[in-house]
Amino acid sequence: MPLIKNTLMVTIMLCISGNMKTFDQIFVMTGGGPGTSSEVVALYAYNVSMNRMRYGYGSTAAIGILILSLGLIMLSRLAGRKKEES
């Protein structure tokens, strides 16, 4: 396990960043519908920006995605360091 720790940490970070970018598949297949049942944050930011013409609010949602992604990646890195020090 100690030898593959770095590989696991990279995999976790890639999974987190990949899950935050699931805009294209959902937009092409369902467009967020029916209703808003399959709407993710990235699709919400797009709909607010482009359909409702609220560009500031949509960009704020996109920045929120960035901050959330960076926060989750930093938490996973801290969790990896804690295990290493023990």
C-alpha cells in the first residue's frame, strides 16, 4: 500500500476534477431534463448565463465550481499527508 499511495492520490484528484466537469454528456443527452432532474452545477451555470442572460450570476457559479474542486483536492492531499506521517 505505501508504494501505490502517490498513484492513488493522483487518481483521486483526477476523479474529483473529472466529476466536476460532467457538463458535456448531460447537455448533449438530456439538456438537464426532464425538468431539472439531471442538472449539475456546470449546466446550471450555463443555463443561467446563456438562457437567462445573467452573466455575473453564471460566472459566480462557475467560480464556485472552481473553489469547490480546489477545496476537495486540497482535502484529499491533506488526508494523504496525514496517513504518511502516522
